[in-house]
Amino acid sequence: MKVKAKLKKGNVEVKVLAKSPMAGKEEAKLKKIDVEFITHMTARANGKVVWEVSTGPFLSKNPYMQFAFNAEKAGVKKGDKVDVDWVDNKGKTAKKSQKIK
């Protein structure tokens, strides 16, 4: 997973590139691979949840997510970290931290 976080005009803009085949039942059967897709993704700043999403196999392989949150409300500044983690339908997890630039 790749994560970028940048403070711009009072908001932290976060970009996430997750690595997952995002294969549902039909696609997995056609490609002869396991059913595997991200089910939930969460971003935290200073321990506070600033973004959450529930997903499914409807997203493309290696999905790209982009979101922003208000830095003042989250109590963050340049140099603080944004932690992004996800869990997939098999219970596998991934986590990445990135300093806010």
C-alpha cells in the first residue's frame, strides 16, 4: 500500500493506492484465482478516525482512494502521521503510516 498526505489550505489531502486483486466470485472463477477483496478501510490521525469506507469486489484491482479532512478539527499539523489500514474478506490486514507534508 502506498500513502501520501499533504496539508493544503487547512485540509489534509490523502491519497491511497491499495494492492488487492479485488476479485469477486464471478471474476475469481473466470481467472481461476481466490475470491479476495478489501472489505473495510480506515484512516486515523492522532488516534482519531478521519475517514472510513466499506468496499467490495465492485472496485478495480489495486484501488486508488483519495479523500481530505480538516486539519484543525482533527488536531493535526505538518509532521504528524496519518495511519491507514484495511481488512479483506479473508481477514488479512495491511497498515501504512505516512507523515503529513
